[in-house]
Amino acid sequence: MLLGSAILAAVAGGQRASVTDAMQAMTARECEYSPNAAYTSLHRRRYQAFQLLQQTAKNIREERY
């Protein structure tokens, strides 16, 4: 979030010509991460739990209001 703000500020302040230019000047990709298939099942279950929590929170909000 701070980096995005800095990028926009650099463009707005005239330090960089464009958002693309500011992004290239302020960021660097040092390495690339690939998904590990061994964790697919775990992430799927965690996402299902997240979805259940979100639905439960929505149900509670609807009951209260």
C-alpha cells in the first residue's frame, strides 16, 4: 500500500512521467515463486473454511439488522 502511494506521488509530483515508469524505477523482481502442488489440498480446505466464516458473518449481520 505504501509503495503504491509512493508510485502515485512520484507521478503526481512530476518526478516520474507515468505510473509504469515509476513502477519500473521503484520495484524489482528478485525471484519468482511457483505454487507447490503438495499444498493444494490444504489451501482448498482453508479457503472452504474462510468461505464458511464469511457466510456465517453475513448471516449474523442479516439477523441483527
